[in-house]
Amino acid sequence: MSHKPIRKAVFPVAGLGTRFLPATKAIPKELLPIVDRPLIQYAVDEAREAGIEQMIFVTGRGKTAIVEHFDVAYELEDTMSERGKDLGVLDSSRFTPGDIITVRQQVPLGLGHAIWCARAIVGNEPFAIFLPDELMIGDTSGSGAGTGCMKQMVDAYADVGGNLISVLEVPEDEVSSYGVIDPGKTKGALTEVKGLVEKPPIAQAPSNKIISGRYILQPEVMRTLEGQGKGAGGEIQLTDAMAKMIGTQPFHAVTFAGRRFDCGNKLGFVEATLALALEREDMGAEVRAMAQRLLG
Ligand code: G1P
């Protein structure tokens, strides 16, 4: 069966990043770097690897630097060229005109509302969603080494179509911070989704499999979000809209083969920085020696 390809991705990036203040007072949290790549760049690279062409940023006030990052920095490039510097370091931040699109979320009403703000640009196509706080790094060993989370999902989508979310297992006492799935039958990396609940109390969580920030959704979700009331935390929840679509369209979870760092909190951010620095060819050995020295 052939399914409409996934060409568009929505990145909700309007959040205030209060957990990282004062760093995020003037700089969007999505531009904080893990070593030398901003968080948003990791997500955008993951999207491109999966064949996605158009990046739709749902932004807010004070977030324009994200768009600047993906623009041509004329003065910078001119000066670097004059000095004989390699411009290749900027390649991943280059885009075909028209492929970076922004829309503003004027009021912070929740993730579901942020996604709904992109409805006119998404149109009548299936689309991907990336929560850039969640840094997903594909397994570096085994077959398919290094394949990113969205590429793994797009490959699964080619088989089953419909709606897909990435999931991973967390310790039971963490489930109430996330969207949780009620799992059905599992086949390989694919699990049927029978139900979804946003931030349930531990006792009511249907499993410890949480939604980890990557989605492939059919455009009908926009209609479902239309007029949807508030859910957990008084916010318009994407999870609630997805839950309503179960039974009307195929709905699967993909268990990601790789590691996930929750860069929405400081500990996760530091862990990601250390883990990725240790793996870099250009600095890994020095970082290891440095860490050993610091640990005494
Ligand atoms: C959001 C989603 C939740 C998901 C989480 C992943 O929650 O609503 O379902 O599990 O992202 O990070 P938030 O972290 O915005 O509260």
C-alpha cells in the first residue's frame, strides 16, 4: 500500500524556557547548544534525514533568533570567505527559500493549540511533529546504525500508514510527567495504540510507555483540535485529540532504537552535552581525560 509521503514537519518552539533562566532570557532555549549545534538543529537534521522538506516553526515573541539561524548570514559569510575560512560549517543551517515557514502562537494555551496554529500550512497532508527538547540519537551500532528516530518512524509509516508516535519506557514514578499509551499487540518495534492519556496519576497509568516527542499524524487531527476543550494542566492537549482518533484510523507506537535525552531539564541537558562530547572524533579523547581529571 502506498501512503502520502511526509513532507512537512511542525516544531512547536513558542515555549518560554523558564527552566533555563537566566540563560533563556534573551536566547530561545532551542538555540542552546549541545557542544556546537543548537538543539533545534538536531531536530531539523533528523527531519531532513527522514526526507522532510518543509519546516514549520510555531514561534512566539522573542523567538525570532530561531529563524535567523536558518537564514543566510551575509556579513558573516562574506567576512569568512575573505579570510579563507571554510563555510561548510554553515551547511546544515541553509534552506531553500520557502522551506522555512513560521506562524505565531499568540497565547500559550498548550501543545495541541500550538499544533493547531499550523493548520493552514499543513493543509490536507499527513505531517510530522518534533518536540526539540527531546534529543533523539540513533543507535551507533548494529544494522541501520545511526538512523534517526523520525527516519525509523517514516520507514514504519510506509508499512502501516495512519498515525504514529515514538515511545519509550520510563520508570513507573516518572509516567505522570508524560503522555502514556495503552498498548495493544506488539510486532517488532511496532505496538498498536489502544488508548492515550496525558499526564495520568501513577495509579491510573495504563503502562510505562511514554510519548517521546515525535509524531506522524493525519491532517484530521487539526479538525479534532478545533474547538477542543482544556485537558491536563488546563492546557489544550495534543494527546487528547490523538486519543479521539483511535479507532477511526490506524494508530501505532514505534519503540525507538537509540537514546533519548530530555533536554527540557538541566540534568538531561548536561548529560546530552557530556555524552555527545565523549563520542566526538575531534574531542572525545580529551573530554574523557578531562572528565577523569575532574572526578579525581
Ligand atoms: C509533551 C506532551 C507529552 C509528551 C512530552 C514529551 O508534554 O504533551 O505527551 O510525553 O511532551 O516530552 P510537555 O513536556 O510539553 O509537558
